[in-house]
Amino acid sequence: MQLSRKVLRTVATPAVAVLVAGGCSPGTEIASPTAPPKTRTAAPLPTRPIELEMTYEQVIKSVLPSIVQITTGEALGSGIVYDTDGHIVTNAHVVGAATTFQVTLATGGKPRRARLVSSYPAGDLAVIQVEDKTGLTPATFGRSADLKVGQIVLAMGNPLGFSGSVTQGIVSALGRTVTGERHAGGGAATITNAVQTSAPINPGNSGGALVDLSGQVIGIPTLAAVDPNQGTAPGLGFAIPSDTATDVARQIIQYGRVVNSHRAALGVRVGTAVDAAGEPIGVAVGSVAPGGSADKAGIRAGDVILKVNGTPTPTATDLAQVLATLKPGDRAQVELLLPDGTKKTVTVVLGELPAGG
């Protein structure tokens, strides 16, 4: 993505003293020019900033004990205590391909052993469980569906290993569809209805908590926008909405896996097709699930998907982002480039994305 940086400079202008001449009645004393100025009583500080500061302090004090640091053999990230049974919600890319972990509470203490319950790479979510459940403080999850743009939020986690760090920002936008990088344990996850925030999200924040001023978790910080030339873009972070996170966590805890992704799928395995110049032109179908949505619509291996509902899909990531905006059972118009060079459009009744992606 191309980002432009605007620098706002505030110029301080010199103070201008305005002298007002007034009439002097007889007997009126005129102050000497060298007389010291009269002492003025300081105006009371405004109460609203103090109230906001106190709110920050209360929210941090309440929520931070629910944030943990998760360490694998190769990396570290953050997690949120979900319940008193020791379940912790985090990102799939935090756990990666690991199955055992060390968990450290923000309040300190020795690391605790934890094991993987299940990972859902397609949605970049996972649940782990610690063996020692004593002293755990479950977080309170709010409804991300009730969020409004402009709300103040705090991001809590362990960026760059600095345990229990807090950053502040606002909800910048809602309903984003974003795709992260490929990681161990799964491919690139596409997040639907992502919460965009200006609260800084740095490596290690992933899996932590995005919290509103009522002390409720309304998102899980997951991605930071990255410019290919300049690196991480400040103030452009994305969180998985809490409604999605709690739904996935409940399924994993109850069934040991995700049984209902609520996400649409074509029922194909794909890769990106390129032209003679190496430029992506569409999504090449490598295989078709027998009896699946694409199979029933007549899509075959070797076909190239050019568009879905009129939206170009030059890469597999583009296709995933389009499908993420649809639901199982929706009817989609899929434009194909056939092996003989001809094009055709078919109607596909979309299936459901399985837990494995």
C-alpha cells in the first residue's frame, strides 16, 4: 500500500500585549510602570481530562490482569484469559505450529505450562489452556456489533516483549476485510468485519485485547498495516471483532474445533495464475471438491476464476476477500477463463468454509 505522510507544523506566534487607554478621574492613582504585576489566582484545572485519566487508570487496573504473554519456542505474543478453566484466546499466528507453550500473567509469577486446544487459521484464532488455573482473572467480552467510529479504545498486550503495555487510540473504521501474511500453522488469514484502530499495534500485541472505556474486550489486535517501502504504517491497526472471537472460542471449547465457520466457500483448491509477463490474471483452480459448490456449478480443474459478482479476483487473496463478504447459501456469479481460452459465467450456490480453511 502507498502511504503519504503529512507533517503538520504548529507555529507559535509571539504574544501581543493590547493596551487600552481609559479616562482617569481626579484623585485616581496611576500605577508605576515599574510596579510588580498583581498576583492572579490560578484557574482550577478542568475536570473532564482528570475524569478521563481516572477512567483509563480504572480500565487498565481492571483488564490488565486478564492479559497474558504466550511464549513458544520461536516467538511470543499475547492472549486473553477467557474463563476460570484456564482457557486463553489468542491468534492462530501466535501459536503457529506449536502445541505447548509458556504463559506468563501480566501480574508476574512463574511461567505456566499450557497446551493447544485447537487452532482456526482461516480466522486467525486459537484457544490454549493452562495447567495451573489458580489466580486467573477472566476478561469481560463486550459486543463489537455495538461499536461506533470515534470510540476511545486501549490496546493491551506484550509488544516486543514489554509485558503489560498499553496504547491508546480510537475506533477508526468498522467492517473492514483484511488479509494478513502467511504464517506457520496455516496460510494467510482473511479477517471479516475487522475493527480498524489508531491504537498502535506492534509485534507481540497480537492476541491481546482491544478494550473500550467500560473495561470490555471488543476486539483482538491482530494486524498492522505495512507499507512495502516504509514498514509498519503508524495508526493503522486491525482487530478481530469480539463477536467473532467469542463465537469461535465457544465452539472450540465445546467441540474441540470450529464446527460452523459462518463463512462462504467455493469448494476449490486454488493458486494464482499469471500471464506471459508474470502478472497475476486470475485464480487457477487446482482441484474441485467432489459434490461441492463449484463442482455442482460446473467449475473444473484448470479453469481460472476472473471475477466473483463482478469484482476482479487477480490473486487468491483477492478471491478470499470477496468470499469473506458473502455467506453460505448465497448465490454468486463466477466468471471463468476456460483452458481453451473462452470465457463463461456460472452461478454458484456457496458452501461453508470448513474449519481447516
